[in-house]
Amino acid sequence: MSELASPGQLRMSFLRVAMVTVPLILFLGILSGALAGSGFGNPWFAGLAKPAAMPPGWVFPVVWTLLYILIGFALAMILWARGASGRGIAIGLFVAQFALNLAWSPTFFAAHRMGAAFAIILLMIVLTIATTLAFARIRSRAALLMLPYLAWLCFAAWLNHSIEVLNPGAETLAPGAGSTQVQL
């Protein structure tokens, strides 16, 4: 067999890779958030003061679902680019930033460590920039799919920091404490 793969065969090959990466990234992201009790249903988080620009609670699962799908496709494009120079580094950077992504929710929502969560998200942003640049050298479309994720991470970092500033000492509050406001 000396024929090259047809465009249809190539598309199917890519789809097989994406059928693994997209659900896997989505599953792991949702699992991390669920195990950490992330979101407005978390009693500790519900009792915190939030910045005025805080989106409504329903926005977060919608946005994260879309972002996980996009980055799952971006990863599939890189995995599919066999033999591409820098592919191993790009995949390693993706795995590193995604591991931090999975660590953020438990750190913030379960451990109530807003400062540590902020450090995690800042490092995640740096690694995501590096990942995006590495992806761009291999597949420009994969890098483009990473940009909404990067933008949201920057917004999430701002939210993390703002919530921390608005709630000094919140890391020591018991879940469901209700309020972080000092009463005189």
C-alpha cells in the first residue's frame, strides 16, 4: 500500500483523536470542580463578598464546558501532528498547565487557600502562554483555540485576587459561616 491517506481518512483520524481528548479534558475538568465543591453552592464561597463584575453562577459551568471543549480540540490537533518539531514540548506544557487547572478548584474551594490558588492561576497563565506559543509553531488553529481559555484565566485570576482582597481572613472561616464582614 503506497497511497497517501485521503482527506476524508485524515479527518477521521483527527476525529478519533479528538473523541478521546475532548471528553477526557471535559471529564477531568468537571470532576475536579465537582470534587472540590466549586461554585455558588459551596457554603464557604457563598458567604464571601464578591466584586461587582462577578458573573452570575450559571456562567461558570457554561464557560468552562466550552473552554474545555476548545482546549480538548487544540490538544487533539497537536497530538495528531505526528513528527512535528516541538510536539513533545507542546504536549508537556499543556499537561503541566492542565494539571494546575485541575489543582486550582480544590485549592480555592475545598482548602480555602485563596493566596495559594492565586499563585497557581498565575503560574497556569504563564504555562498557558507558553503552551499557546508552542502550539502556534505546530498548528496555528490549535493556538487560536487556546486564546479564549487564556483570556478567561486572566479574568479568573482577577476574580480570585479581588475576592481575596474583599475577604481578608476568609481562609480561616468555617464553611457556611455566612459572612466575612466584621461586626462591631
